[in-house]
Amino acid sequence: MSVAAADGSSKGNTQHMNTRRIVFLLVIVFVVSAFKNDMPAYHIFNEKGNKQKYRKLIREIKDADVVFFGELHDNPIAHWLQIELTKSLYEERQGNIILGAEMFESDNQLIVDEYLTGVIRQKDFEREARLWPNYETDYKALMQFAADSGLHFVATNIPRRYAALVNKKGLLALDSLSGEAKKWIAPLPIAFDSTLSGYQEMQKMMKGMGGHGNMNIVEAQAIKDATMAYHIAENMKPGHLFLHFNGAFHTKNFEGIVWYLKQMHPGLTIKTIHTVEQEDIGKLNENLEGIADFVVVVDENMTKTY
């Protein structure tokens, strides 16, 4: 090969390397720019307001006796995280988990069990179980995972007709129910502390909406909380983690269902997850610190499931 040819080859290689370097730098600029313009949908924070990775959250809750996931009912991020959390805990606990939810009423437990064990068809379950309107988009995946994995799924909530009765006439109205009806409710009379911050907040909300702060609506909330706690306690098993899904208000500030469950079993290890929406999801609002063990903060512009 001539010197001229060798020199030309060297120049060609140099030009090629320079081109690759430019392309590489352009890729870096593109990636950095993409990260700067990223639009995360949510962040997870611990009770002190520090950001947490999802895997850290799993490590922190996997050894609990009971985990409560407090959702916003129409929030798609919360519902997506619920199924992902279920799968992660199922793997961590080697299948030893039990599921339960506010969205299913206790007198439908037989129908739930029949569906999960294959006794009845899916369409019969969905027709007869008084499902929430957003079941198809928000809870069906959880029920399907339970069916596919052979998990027990507990319908924990009080039948809505009895909650409506309390809302109209107060807790004492439940005394008139038959023994058959009462088996779907927490044992009566339930403890009731109207000074709990959540119940106080409900009263203020009602007054703010033009109501009179009627205690009946607070008592209706309490009988829901007590009944859910009761059915969780009745269905717990040694060596199993109970994962419960409910509206965030039911476990806010470690009250509601958590308060009742602690009255029944003071020594339980309980972890709570709370969902909120904020304009800025990069930092947890200070007034939300300590509201739960973990807070999922979702962009307030997030689309709704209904």
C-alpha cells in the first residue's frame, strides 16, 4: 500500500471516529433533554416526606401483618399500583397473602368464593355481586389475579343497606336487625370515638356543605370502618399478609379501619399507603407528613377512570 493510500485511510478513520463521537454526543444531549422534559405521573414518599423507590416500599411493608392501600377511587395510578403491589407482595411472601376490599360487601362473600373457586361463571358473579360501577376498569384485575393465583379475597364492607340505615337513624337502629343480618356486621355495640380527627373532619365537611353536622353520617362511616376491621381480623391467617384496598379516608392518619383493628389486635404490624393529588408532585406537602407510612402523590391533572 502506498503512503498516500495509508494516509487517506487514516484520515477516513479519523473522520469516521469524529462522526461517531458527534452522533454519541447528540444522543447524550437527546437523552438529557428527554429527562429534563420528563413528566412523571407520581412519586412515593415516606412518612417524613422523603422520596422512596417502589422497591424500597416493598421491602418496608413485606413483613407486615396487614397493609392498607388507601386509594382515590377514580385515580388510575392508584389502581395500577394496587395490582403491581399485589403481584410484588405475592412474590415476596411466596403466595402467602390474603386480599380484601371495601368495594365488596360482606353478604356477597359466598358469591365471591364461588367465583374464585370456579363454581359459578364470571358473568354470573358480575351480575349478582352488586359491583361498583368502575369494577371493570379498576378492580377486575385484582379479582382476576386472586382467581388465577388461588388467593382468598375477603368482601369486608358492611352491606350498603345497613350503612344507609345508620345514616338515616343512627347506630342504635342496627339493634333492630335479625341475627342473620347482624352476622355481616361488626359485633354490636361497636366502640365509637367521635373525637377522632377523621370523624371530626367529616362533620366539618358536612357543615361546610350547608349541612348540620348530623352525627348519623359519621356513625355510618364508623360502622363501615368497624365492619371492615372485623372481617379482616376474622380472616387473617398466621404467616400471611393481609392486603386491603379502601378509600384513603378510611385509613387516613392511622384512624378508621386501622383504629378499630388495633382495638381488636394491639400487637399487629400494620402499614398504610395513602393516595393524594398535588399540583407539584416533586415534594410532599408538609401538612401531609405523618398521614401514613407511605404517600403516593399523583399529578392532580391525571385523568380519571370515571
